Amino acid sequence: MGRGDSGEERTMKKRGFYKNFLSIYILLVLQNVLTLSVNLTDNIMLGAYSEISLSGVTAVNQIQFIFQQMLSAFAEGAVILGSQYFGKKDTGSIKKIGNVAMRFGIGIALILFGIVTFLPVSVMHIFTTETAIVKEGCVYLSIIRFTYLFFAVTTILLATLRTVQVVKIALMLSIVTLVVNYGINYTLIFGRFGAPRLGVTGAAIGTLVARILECGIVIFYSIRKEKILDLKFRDYFQQMDREILADYGKVTRPMFLVQSLWGINTALQTAILGHMTARAIAANSVASNLFLLVKSAAVGACSTASVIIGKAVGEGDEVQVIRYSKQLQKLFLAIGICSGVTLYFLRIPILGIYNLSEETRAMANSFLIILSAVCVGMSYQMPTNNGIIRGGGSPQIVAKIDIISIWGIVLPISFLAAFVFKASPQIVVCCLNADQWFKCVPAFLIVNYGKWIRKLTR
């Protein structure tokens, strides 16, 4: 905000900022909620079908989560760098960035497909040694592995479109995917309308069909309908631009490291709890899926901040970057409080949907109460770190914070609590999520008192 601005001009700029934020944010949150609802649909229906089936699918979804985090790094790298080029009105370079990101996304999808194809039982044993759970998980994995390639293409294309603030297609896509997945799941899991009762196989088929459909739609839209970038198939078969590749690598490498470690950290939460007690897998599945749904508010804030800050950095406006960062932090705090309250009150009606034993239900309830408090800190630190700081082009700072906090503090304490001190699953969940609060301190200090913004805009 310029020093010479009158009070009326400052008010108009604030209104413009909030309008721009909300126009992107609401669509991204809805899109993320609907995307997660695909997994939540599997989760709720399988929870009503069988606790063993729910636990098996939950273990497999940890693999999917790690994959999503890796893809997220490639996608967000494209958004951060692409948003800066969009600020310079250089759409040609954005297409080159999309080409690089797509190759990395497809590459990681093929690697994961190979691992789960040849080592399915070994992968499942990371999370549990319960024979029945491993068996159900392997059945689900044998089909769900085919979704990886389609999901990679969809994720990168949507990220490329997001760099030029085209986000409505993602929302429409998620609605279609959710409806298709719900319909197939209901029919095949429980054997409705004369169809066979397939359980986890039916859930996997529903997700696979939904992923193929959403991939086809986003390809059609990107190539035939979207006009700002004017994407063509040939754009993804061009030789990679070395300068773009170097810039993309510089932005993405630390993010890929952090996102991968974060995915592994989250998967290890299931592994730790799964090796403590079999019931904890089902309880954690119920709690974490609802938590991820509410977490969409913070994820949307993170992605929106990335676009807004990245564009401002690309325009070289230091004053605007500082102004935006202060306004965004206030929004993050408000989002955090609302998210925590929402999760706390949602837990009771949602738990009533599942067919769980009383012990498992009580454990899931206690997990959700803990996660309600976690929501508040997470909703501030995550979009501040990953939206403002990383979105501004300083992913190395965030990488250092995450590596120290997760691998130097959280995981060692959690392992000690679980396997040395034999603490309860509730105490272990507290330990596993402690970083969501203590990372608020460095996030606040760096954004408000650091000199990183001045370096970026020069």
C-alpha cells in the first residue's frame, strides 16, 4: 500500500485484495473438498461395510498420500514459477514449465506403479502385520495402482491452469468425479441394483473410473476450451528448455524433499499406530479423513497465497508483497479458528455413520478432539510457510524448518512415546502433530521480520 494513498484508496485496495483472494480461494477449497470426498466416500462406505476392509484401504491410501505429496511439489513448483511469469505476461514460458512438470509427474507415477506391482505385500507390511488387513489392502492396491498415471496428468494440468488463475474447471471436475465415484461405490461395494457385492474391489473400481473420467475431461478442456495459454498436445512433446528446467529445479527440489518427507511422516503415523493396535488403524482412518476434509480450508489458503504472492513478486512490487503478506496472515488466523470449531462439532454426526466397535469409535473421537486444536495452528503456519514464503520463491527456508521439526523433533519423540514409553495412541497422535503449533513461531518471525521479500523483488 503506497504511503501517499488516501484512506479511501486504501479501503478500495483492501476490498480489491479480499475480492481477488476469495474469488480464487472459494473455488480451490470447494475443489479440494470434492477431491477429498472421493476418498471419504470410499472411507465411509467401507466403514459401513467392514472395519477390516476400512483398515486395509486406509493403509493403501497412505501410499497414495505420499504420491500426492510428491505430485503436489511438482504442481506447486509450476504454480510458483508460472505465476511469476504470468505477472510478466509471458505465457510461452508457462507452457514450457508445464512440459517440465508433466514429465516429472508421469515419471514418479510410473516408478510408484512398478513398486506396488512387484512388492505389494512388502509395502503393506510397512503399515501393519495383521494378515486380514494386508489381504484386503493388496486386493484394493491391485486395481488402484492404475489410477496413478491418470491422477498425475490431471494434477499437473490443473496446476498449469491455476498459474493463470483458471480454477473453475477444477471445481466442475471434482463434482463430476464425486458423483461418478459415489454411484459406482454404492452399487459395487454393497451389491445394489443386481450388481455383485465386491467390497474393496468395488471401491477400487469406482475410484479408477472416476480418475479416468476426470483426466479425459481436463485434457479436453485444456486443449480445446482454455484460451489464455492456448495449450496443444505438441507443447508436451517439445524438448525441455534448459533455462526453464534449471529455474524449475531450483524452486521444486526443496519442495519435493519437504513434501515427500511430509508424506512419509503422515504415512508413518498410520504405521506407528498400526503397530500399536489394529483398532488404531481404523480409528485413525476415520479421524484423519475428516481432518483432511476440514484441512481443505488451509490448503486452499496456501494455494491462493502462492498465486497472489507469486504474481506480486513477478511484478517486482516489494510494498505490495509486504501488504499482502500482512493481510493474508489475518485471514489465516480466522480460517484456523473456524476450521477447529467446525471439526470439533462435525465429529459426532460423522462418527455415527461408521460401523465401528465402541473401543474404535471412542479412540476416533479422542483423535478428532486433538485434531480440532491442531487445526488452528496448522491453518496459520502452513499457508504462511507454504503460501507466502514458499510462494514468494523461498522454498529453501520452508524446507529447513520442516526437516528440523519433522525429522529432528516430531518423529523421534513419537517413536519413543509409542515403543519405549508405551504411551497411549492419543498421546502419540499429540506428538505426531506437535509441529503444527511450534512451526507458527518461525513462520511469524520470518514473514514479519525477515528480509526475504526485499531480496526476491530485486
